[in-house]
Amino acid sequence: MKLLHTMIRVKDIEKSLKFYIELLNMKLDHKKRLDDCWLYFLNDEDGTTQLELTANDETPENGYELGSGFGHLAFSVESMDKFSEKLNSLGYRYLYEPFDLNGKGSKIAFVQDPDGYEIEIIEKVVW
């Protein structure tokens, strides 16, 4: 069995596409129209993981409630410093600044997408 994708609902599809494509290097694979929404399927750089952004025709004015069960999505980066430069150049900010997770040099940080979903950024040390 294989996990195919994760779906999240978004309020402003243009802002969400910009965030996931420009900042996180995802690529729009395809979009599909259903009766009451558009589905946008984004692939990671390797094409191994897919994220579905759902833009409903009727969206709550203040966006969606994220609830207390969902934690975060996680993305790996080769260089936290290069990611930080890109993050700042695109006008985004960290929710939690990069820090050393395990005392061995691996760094993690958190950002939020336009809908408030938390995104963990991980730079792993390669031994």
C-alpha cells in the first residue's frame, strides 16, 4: 500500500499556489473540476509526494478551522541558510526560527502557509 496524497482546503488558491510552488519548489501536476470545487495536485521535486489543494466554491469568509488534530507537513531542504534567503526574498517569515534539533547539526524551522497550516522545514546532517 502507498500513500498517494494529502489534501488540504485553502481559502485563496492563488496565494497557496504561490507559497507551495515558489517557496517549497512544488510543481503543479494537474487540476480537476468537481461539482463544487477545484482540485490542484502538486508534486514535490522528486515526484514521490503529492499535495492536493482544494478550493471550494463556497469558502468560509475567514477560511477554514484547522482543528486540533492536524500537526504539520514536513519538507526537507539541503541548506537552511539558502532556504532562509529564499523565504525572506519572497516576503515570508518563520513561525519558529531554525534551531538545532538534536545537537548533531540537524536544523528544523517552521513556517505557515497562507491558510495557517504549519510547515516544518528540516535540514538533515549527512554523515
